[in-house]
Amino acid sequence: MKIKRKISKKCVLLSLVLPEDREDYKENIKEMKALTKTRGGAIIKTFIQKRTTPDPGYYFGKGKLKLIKDFLSNHEDVGNVIVDGFISPTQHRNMESILEKTVIDREELILEIFSRRAKTKIAKLQVELAEYEYLLPRLRNMWDHLSRQAGGGFKLRGPGETQLEMDRQVIQKRISTLKDKIEHVKKIKKTQRKRRKHLFSVSIVGYTNAGKSTLLSQISNKALYTEDQLFATLDTSINRVYIGDGKTVLMSDTVGFIKNLPPHLFESFKSTLNEIQYSDLIIILIDITDKNYREKIQVVKEVLDDLNSSNKKLLYVFNKIDLVDQDKLKKIKQKYKNDKDSLFISALKNKNLDKLKERVLEIFNRYNEKNEYNHQSI
């Protein structure tokens, strides 16, 4: 079964602001615009509605959707309606019925970005599984609007209830096959971990676009794919890194975290993210140029909690100091001046990476001295 997604160059964004979102909804909108740009589209107008709860049938209020429909009628070049949130199949169908445009929610948007970024076999399997689990309850929706609309969404072949049921069975079978394949990869990874269990390992984690791949590339002196975009890389890289005093450790980066990571993606990528559980040290990389960096640190810590990894030794590394105003940098450094587990670097400019290695070496030696770990250098 062939599945395609398209997104138009011009889109509108719908942002539902709930009571718990009142303080950071502007940042959410900014992130959705960045995700849309990464996907190849552009938000030309944003519609905001404040409610205590989403409308169960339409997500936005029905009256508000009719006003949006009037706008779309006068802007026929707008191909997609992007929704900053996770909408149910029923809400999806009802919104498309009123707006007569292809509606793409946050989950579908991120899924498509992941699909384009996946390079390795395991990443492709994980993304495909998440796609099919997202698609399965929405099959009927996709059939209804694709017969009469252009400019986006999933495209499936064949009309009729019989064909719909056949497609559903094909997808369910594919989901089962993908889960089996991922489970097989997990067993292989478990065997590989056993071979590395006496080696000191470090995981670099952080919000998407914090510079994880750039840091690993610089600190290991190995060229890795890097790009200034959200989710530029999905595939975990593990490299040997010399930290001084004749010691070498295993250091890996991970898929970038993001607020409200789609549940299907989180579950699918859990086998990859679980590698973090076996790390001896976790470096939380922080983009210091982001004015909301503290909130994003919290997002990262929440993901680590979900992975049962928040009890690990954590090292907070503030990146991109070459891009931040020096007065602002001084103020931030002042806040962390007594925190030995906070460092300030520029991965791109190779600033203070020697200090980072020194700190990792200190942690490595302390663990060995305490005999908490019987780790070896590589």
C-alpha cells in the first residue's frame, strides 16, 4: 500500500490555547511554524482560540471554524490547515468537512519529518510503525477527503467498504511484522550492550536542534551529518572519544527531544532511547540562545523520567555561547557559578571542549575509584 503526504507552500495554523498553555502558547506557535518550515511549508496566518477544553467533535469551536472557512474561501492558494495539537479521528474528519482543506495535526507533521530524516534500517522501521499506528484509526477519514481534494494528506488506492477493510487488514499485518522486526533489532542491541558493559558510556541528549551531532562530531574528530534544522538526524551514532590521561569512552548522541512528542513516535523509538538507560553519564545539551532554554531543560528531564534515567549522573552543557549576547551570557553563568556540573561551550567553534573532556574524565575516574563501576577505557 502506497502512502504519500504532501504539504502546500502556504498553510494556516490553528492554535487552541487551554488554561495550562496560557503562559507558553506563543512559544508553541513558534515551534509549529518551525516544524512546518522544516516540512517545506509556510504559515501565512495563525488563528487562536482560547477554551477551557477542546471541542469533542471539532477541536476548535464550530463557529470559529466557520470564520476560518471564510478566510480560506478568499485564499484558495492555502492548501493545508495545520493544527497545533493532537486531534482525534472524529475531530479530524469534522474539521475537514467544514474547512474543505486537508488538516494536518502536530503528530502527522512530526511523523512526516521523521520519515524524511530516517536513514538507518532501525530508524526507518520505527518511523514506519508510528506512521501505520497513526494511520489505522484514520483510514475512513483519508478515503473521504482524498476522493475530492488535492494538496495534501495520505493517498490510498481503491474505493468501497470491502477495499477499506482489506487495507485495514494489510496495515494490521504490517504493524505486526514491524513490531517483530524491531524486537529482533532490540535483541541484537542487547547483545551488543553486553559486549560493552565494562566500557564507560556517555549519552548526549537534548531538545531538537541543540547541537548534539555537532558536539559529537567535534569531540570525536569524526564527520557526522549536521544541519541547522529540527530533527536533522534521527539515527544514534556511537563514537570513541579520547578524554585525556590515556582514557577513551564511548559517546553517543540521540534523537532530539521535543515538547509533546507524538505518543506513537515515543513508543516506536523507545528501543533506541532505552540505550540511555545503560549510560553511565548523561550530557544534557542546551541551546543557550533559546530564551526558553529552562523550559526545554524541563522537557528533557521529563523524557528522562519516562525512560527511568533521571537518576543517572547528569552534566548540563550550555551550547552556542558564540551566538549569545555577552551580557546575557554573564548573567546565565552567574546563576550556575557554583554548579560544578554545568559547563559553557560552543561545539561549532570548538570552544571549551577541552574543559568538557576534563570534566568527563573526572567523573570517569571518580566512579572507578569508588568501585561503583568496574569500567575500562577502550
